Amino acid sequence: MNKLDVVWREFRLWDARAVRADTRLKRARRGALFCALAGAACGALAGQLGLSEATPEASALPERLGMLSALLVGLAAWIGRELLDPESERRRTGARALAESIKREVHLVLMQVPPYDSDLASERLEEAVSRVRMKVGVADRAYTTTHPEGDHPLPQVGTIEEYVTNRVEEQIEWHERKVARYAVQLDRWRQSRLVLSLTAMVLGLGASEFAALPLWVPVVTTVGGLVAAHMGALRLSSMIPSYEQTAFRLRYVLADWKDGKVATAVDLVRRCESILADENAVWLAAWPSSADGSPAGS
């Protein structure tokens, strides 16, 4: 195994860690949202049943619902404190930033872009990866060890044609798929907020006619706030334009290359990798700061 293979294995390790951290965060967000919503609903239902209980036997149900509501709300708070803390976000962001930075260096090596066009390429690659580690500021001890699965060989980008197909066009397609997917998700969350706002208005208008409705107005309002907070945590509204801009910038460079406006293959690779590095830096800066107060990656 040569040094390039070792570096590629490190990329796969950090990529696997980033995927695992991202999966855990998504599950934690969904769990916290569910517990908070269910807790609010149980609390309102307990209050409604308490107003309408007809027999002594029925009095135990509101009390149990109240206890369940407190348990769910407490669990949601615990998830937010222990699993959705800024440090967890920073670990996920750091792992992804490091993986993408190493991947960029690997492509520069494979395309023999200076300073990787000499016999000292392997030494310079090792130095570059060390600088990336220091810049991103991640520590192995902060991660649960995740071994990369399967056998994923080095990217097939030995020629400029392969680089355009397997790197540039693949990245364009990846970013555009993400934009389409996130746009659908964002629309659904916005529609949910609109429905909740209208529901709160209807409940408020009917509060004078039905004694139970006032109990549900703050519940629906709370749910709307939770949905808004969840949308903010997903950062879809900022990721969509960032990914869209990256895809268009790559398309413009590719068009210049096909029109003969890019002088050499080295210039094409440098411009494309610079675009991807810019997007990675913007994405990294948008996420929470590290424990010492400095932005992750600074």
C-alpha cells in the first residue's frame, strides 16, 4: 500500500465518521421533535379530560397523561442537551470538512497538478493532509471509531476526460440532486407551518363557543414553534442556494473548457477543485463554533 492509498483510506475513514455522525444527528432531531410534539399533545389532552371527567375512575387518566407529558418533554430536553449540543454538530461538520479536503488533495495528486507533479508528490501530499487536519481542528478521540465498509478504490481520474466525467459532472449531478431534494423538504415544512398557523387561528376563533378549544391553541402554537426550530436546525434555506451556486459555477467552468477558454487541463482541475473547496469552506463556517469559541476549521 503506497502513501496515496493510505491517504485515500483516511478519507474513507473520515467520510464514514461524517455519515455516522450525520445519521445520529438526524435521528436525534426527529426523536426530540416527536417527544416535544407528543408531550404537548398529552398535556393538552390531560387538561381537556380533567375538565370533562364524569366519574372518579376517569380522574386517573388525566393524571397519567400529565405524567406522560412531563416525561416526554423532559426526554426532548435531554436529547437536545446531550445529543444535539454544538459539540456534536462540530464533530459532524469537522469530519465532513476533513474528508472533503483530503478528497480534493487526492484528485489533485491523481491529475498531477503542481505541487504534485514531481517525485516529491507523496511527501507533499502527506504535508498537505497534515495541514488540513490542523486547519479543521478535529481530534480522533472525539469520534467513535468507524471503519470504512467495502473496498472502494481510488477515483478513476487518470485522464482529463475521466476527471470531467467522474469528478466534475458527478459533482454537478450530486449538488443538483441535493438542491431538488432539499427544496421539496423545505416546501413541506413551510406548508406544515402554514397549516399550523391557520389551525391556531381557527381554534382561537372558536374558543368562545367550545370550552376545550382554548387548551389546544397554545399546543398548536408550540408545535408551530417546534417546526420552525427544526427547520432552522436543518439549514435547508442556506444549503439550497450554496449547493445551487456550486453546481452552476462548475457548469460555467466546464462550458469554458469545452469552448477552449481554459488554457490547460491543470487550470481546469484547479478551478474546479477551488470551487468545491469554496463551497466546503462556506458550509463549514455556517455550522456551530468549536468548544474554544473559534469557528470550526479556523
